[in-house]
Amino acid sequence: MSQDSLKIAAAAKALEFVRHGMKLGLGTGSTAEAFLDLLAPRVRAGLEVDCVATSERTALKARGLGIPLGELDALTPLDITIDGADEADRALNLIKGAGAALLREKIVAQSSRAMIVIADETKLVAQLGKFPLPVEVIPFGRGATAARIAEAAARLGYADLEVVQRMKDGAAVKTDSGNLVYDCAFGAIKDAAALAAALSGIAGVVEHGLFIGIATRLVIAHPGEVEVIPANP
């Protein structure tokens, strides 16, 4: 199976958890968009859902598909957020942020009773950290903030961490909230909770891509099988 086919398989499995009248958080990224493509025909067939998008990109696609969108403040708490991940381990810890939507993704996920993560098997890892960790930083004093990220990492044993500002076509990548994204190649993350706490304590860091204790299910597509972790939560 191709990677795109696996993404569709994971999205189809996640759709089984959606019920009439639910309030849904809609994630950002290619796997989350596969879920939107499957949700839209169900909505046209009469499924009633109220949804909140985690990014302008997702909102644009959802509107184009006829999926109803509302404001988080009016709909919270949501029943389920369905989103992808850049990495996930079997303890349900995640790295997210490749789509530069990590802040809004985390706000929406934490405003939900459950978070279902959909992904192909390449995103399931034994230990987080091969994928560089995105960190969202306000523009003011960004260089000083990046230096403090490296210092905090060094105190936790991640020596010589390279904190790289994300660029695209020669311009700084900005989030929907107008912030910058720095990618941090930690390598194997030994204690995700400790790293998350250290990053959260740095002034200038708006949010980081470690999602700890937020996801409630992983839906992982393998060739010929879709695995749900935990199987019986």
C-alpha cells in the first residue's frame, strides 16, 4: 500500500468513532485532510456535526467541502479532536508541528474530551525525537529565545542542539498567530515530560510540539491492518 492509501485507511477507521451530533476538532496536515475528504460525504448524507478547525488551511478546505465550522469558545468542550502526528509512541506521546499549527492544535485538543491521532505506520516510533521538534516563538527577541532553548536543552543533556528557524522560499515561516517556528533536532528524547516542562518555562516560547498526556487513541495504518492503541481504552 502507498503512504497515501495508509493515511486514508487510518482516516476511515477514525470516522467510525464519529457520531451524529458530535462536536469535532479538525486537525491540520495531509492525514487530517484525508479525514476531511471522508467526513464530507457523510455530512452531505445527513450527519450533523459542529466542527472547529485548528488552522486557516484546514478551515479553508473544510468550508470548500461543506463541513460546518464554528468557534471554539462557543462549542467547547468538543467531543473528539481528530488530528495527525509527526511522531507517536505507544505511550500516546506525540511530536506535532510540521504544519506550523501546533499552538492551535494543542488548544483544540486540550478543549476536547478525547483526541484520536491518525497516522500511517512510519509515524509510530519506539522513542520520540528522530523528527525535529517544532517550537513556536514570538518574533520579539527571537534570537535570545533560541539561545535559551539551546541552554535549557544542554542542562537536560542535549549538547550542541541546533535551533534552526524554519524558512520557506527565503522567508520566515509564520504561524496563523503570527509567530515564528524553530525546529530543534534533539535526537532520542529521553524524558519527554521533562523536556516539555523546560521549554514551557522559557519566556518567548509560545508553545512546543510535544503533546504529552493529551492523545487518547492512536489509529495507525499498516499494510492490511489498522491498529488502534490502546485497543480497549
